Amino acid sequence: MIQEYILEGKVKGEKGIPFAYHEQDTEKRRLCARNHLHEYLELIYCHKGRHTLELNGIASDFLTGELVVIPPNTIHRITSLCDPGSFYSVVTVDINVMYSVVGAVSEFSYLLPFHTGGTSYRTRFFPRELEEGQIPGIIEEIRREFEQKKYGYEIALKIQAERLILWILRQWEAEHRLPVGKQAKKLNHILDYLWKNYDRKLQGVEVAKEFFISYSHFSALIRSATGCNFVKYLNYIRITQAKKILISTDKSITEIALDTGFSSTSYFIEQFREFEGISPGKFKKQLEQ
């Protein structure tokens, strides 16, 4: 069934560690991963070959030496375009578990960009900048630790995975002003509230009151974390949840619109087209191909 494959579960890490690693090695042109989404972060590094990578229905080349960040709740699939084949590594990270791993608020704050749905941060990194950041070596060390499983390898995996995440965050910091400290903690509470209450009739002014801050401050916080205004980010959440319902149930478009907080079916379809470029019905048909 589509639901069993497309909606993946938790990171399949060992001994409770919030990281996992696997490889995809193909000998010919073929589909490597069908359309699917999951609630964890995925970092994919191409060792060799040429692929087509589709993120939310938008296709692009994925080439040797490139790294792609797949944010949580992003529908994606990969096809190898090479004969004799291609090879890539996948590091998966459970961001929710990472919150408890990092502990301190100062560290906790840095993980926030990974949890905003990737609405404003770059997701593709290229060979030259990766080489300068020694990223291929970090990927190789993660691979070696998973294969050999020497004493204390869980600690080594945590260190290398955090080095990888830190490098990505520093690239983003050079392109955006990332929230940190108490500001990021407040943001996390706000975003968590939105993800849990997206199906309600939410107004920005009322949500701001819920957190005892002015609407102008509230708006600035949302934009700093997501790169868009409150209404657009709320609709992003709703469309993300709608996609899950579309691919896992037989509910009608009207039912899905109401379940995800949209005021009307027509507005839901309009917003779906704006985010995905196609109607909800066509989106579901594409996933079933």
C-alpha cells in the first residue's frame, strides 16, 4: 500500500541514537527511492553518478560531490540516470530527539532552522564548498563508524553528525541571520503551537497574545525563522499536513480542506497550487505513478 511506503516512521538508529546511515549503490539506470516523506531530517551525499532528485514535485540534477538537505515533511524521490550506476550515502537525523541530546538552550536554539520546514534555507551544497568544509571526510567517517561499530561508536557518530549539522548551520548563518538564545526558544514554542493547532481558525494577533508578545514582534519572529509571513507559513503547515492525508487516505478534497483548517475548498485548492504548482487531485495521481 502507498501509505506503508510513503509515510516513513522514525529514524532507524541503533541503541536509541538519533542518527542512522545507509547507502544506495545501483548498477544501472533505475528509480532508487519512490516518492515518500518523513518527519526526520535527511542529508544525502552523492559519491558518484548523476541522478534526478525531485523535491515536492520539482526535479533537478543531483551530481557527484553534491550534498542535499531534505527537510522534514518534504516529499522526494531519486532516480539514477547512470550506466553502469551510481552511489550515494544517506544520513538521517531525528531532530526531535536531538533536542534532548543537545540539552542546553544555547545549543537547542541552533536546531530550529531544521524544524521550520525548510521554507527559506538553501538545501543544496556543491563540491567546492563541501571540500573546503571537509564534508566528504566527515561522511566517510560516519560510514566507517557504522560499518565497524568499534567501542564507543555511538559517541563518534554523534560527534560527526553534529559536525555535519554545524557546517550546514554556518553556511545558513552566512546567508541569513539565524535566531539564537531566548529568541529561538520563544520561536520554537510558537512554531510548535502552530504545528499542533493548524486545523483551528488561527489569527496572528490572537496567537501573539497567547505568547504575551506584540503582533509586530510576533511577525518579526516568524519571518526571521521561516522567511515568510504568518499566513504563508501557516498555509505551508496546512498544505504539508494535507499532502499526508492525500497520500494515506481516500478523503475528498473538501474533507481534507476542512481537516487542515482551510475556510473553503476553493481557497485550499488555490493555496495548494501556489505551493505545489498543481491541484491536489493531480498531486495524488503523480504519487501513485
